[in-house]
Amino acid sequence: MAAEEKELDVSVPSMVCDGCADKIRTALAAMPGVREVKVGLWRKRVRIRYEPGLLQPAQVTDAILAAGFPVADA
């Protein structure tokens, strides 16, 4: 991971299917500053690698919520 990048790992308990995972992945991948999105469906977790100068953790959790999925932790 480059020095100018950070990772955020969040729990999304209501993510239960591939469609949910795809909706979250698509919403996050479209955001400026997102470098990588990994969705672990069986773990119900999403890991985002991002540029902190372009994106803040609250924006990530807001985007997941806007896609219809509450975030349990960040």
C-alpha cells in the first residue's frame, strides 16, 4: 500500500447475497479517491483502500448507507 493510501474495514451485517455485494462494490468504486474495494460476503465485511486527501471514512460509510446497507462499525 502506498504511503498516501489508507484502508478502512467495515462490517455490513445486512449484506446477505451477491446482489448486495455488487451494489456496495459499485457504489464505492464510483467514488473519487477509492483505489480498491474488496467485499467479503461470508464475513459481511467491506475493505476499502482509498486516498485520504480525496475521501474520508465518513463518506464511505455514508455511501454504503445510501446504497441501503447500514454499517455496524468503521
